[in-house]
Amino acid sequence: MRSAIARLAANEDLNFLLTNRLPRRLATDFIGWFSKIEQPLVARASIALWRLFSDVDLTDAAALRFPSMHACFTRSLRPGSRPVDADPDVLASPCDAIVGAYGMVAGDTVHQIKDAPYRLSELLGDAEASRAYEGGTYVTLRLTAGMYHHFHAPHDLTVEQVTYISGDCWNVNPIALKRVERLFCKNERAAIHCRLADGTPVLLVAVAAVLVASIRLTFLDTVQALRVGGPREIRLEARLSKGVDMGWFEHGSTIVMLTPPGFKLAERIDAGLRLRAGEALFRRS
């Protein structure tokens, strides 16, 4: 059964049709409602169906039973499940993820996949903010549906601003990234502007996706999704220690992380690598 599902998922035309040509916002709103139903039969059946279609590992989950599919999506882990690289010269991966596109920020240009460029200033909605990362390094981190969906502070830092931009909810898998130009610039997203103790800027851009489109930030409001309130810039001064929970997605999605010149990707980072939150991602060069 699983192998048949895998073959269907690998069919690019069918995958794209099923995940992007349906009414994306309607489907996303429905899943958001349905996943929160706290009825034992519904919860067990929906979680079982989700696990059939996704590579879900619940062995390190803090809870053994979940009142709803949503609770399983947004699960916390047992303490110590994601040890954080303590090297002060290391920026840790903020999340469990598959490494996608990465490289140097060339002027205002980065790539969502090979030969698919987009403008960093468009992603951020701010040309001035993008200039701090010219000549720096970026990496795309894709969280699949079955992964642990929380993301964490990559270093001791202060969050100075969150820019929330409303948008669509295209799937962010490689198939869609090949077919939809500037996809990250079209989707709902939140640019989280951070600064290290020495003044170095670091940027995490959380990009929502189909069946999720709901970003939660622990240092702002854990009750409402960030989109409640509409597009806006939020100024703040939230000091977070390395490894502290910053927020979560309610399904799979993407984080684009950027550093200015002076950092390089850790030695083993390459496209397709599966990372865990806390592992070395960037290192001071």
C-alpha cells in the first residue's frame, strides 16, 4: 500500500494537480477546522490516514496519545530529543528539515530551486532589509508533513521585528518549486529579523503552505495564528537563548534562513540532507 502511494506521489503531474489545482485556501481552511476535532474516532482515523501518506515518526513525541490530528501535527518532543550544538561559532538548524536550495546571495537574488531565482527584497517586502544580506549565505529548509513542526532559535539572539505578509498557500515541495515562479514570494510568510549579541543580523523567513498556512510564534502570541490581524510590521525586543522554541507550523512548510557575510554553511550541508533541529547549519568563516 505504501509503495503504491509513493509511486502516485512521485508522479509530478498528479502531485501538482492534487496539491495545487484544488481550491487551496478552501482546502486549507477545511483541514484547519477538521484537524482540531477532538473526537476519539475522528482523531484516530485521521492520524492513521496521515501516517499512511506521510513518513511520520512519533517515537520521540512527548505524548503517546493525541486528542486530535492537530495536536499530533503540533506535537512537542521529549526533553533532550534535539540536543543543540553549543559551539558559539555555530548557528544551529532551527528545525527538522530537508535541505533545499542554498548558496550566496548575489545582489538581491536567491534561488528557490536550481535555475529558479527570486528577489530577496520581494520575499521580505523590504528592499532596505535585504541589503544587509548581500554577499551573505542562504539555505532553504523544507519541513515535510510528517516532521516535527516546531522551530527554534539558532543562537542566543534578540528578535527585533516580525514582518507578516499575507499570501497564497501553494505547496512548497520540489515539484511545485519547479513549476511556480517566485513561489515563496507568493505564499503567506513571516520574516523574523534577529540580531546576535555582537550586532550581527540573522534572518528566518517562515513560509506557509497548502493545508497549513498557519504560523505561530511563541514570543508573540500562542493563541492566534500570526495571520490574524493582517499584514503588518511588529517591532519588539524578545531575547531568546539558543535552542529555545520560537514557534511552529501546523503542517509541513519551509524556512529560508539567511546570514550576512562572515558565515558559511557547515561542512556536510548539501541539497537533500535531512537535518534535525539543533545540528550545525552555519559556522563563522
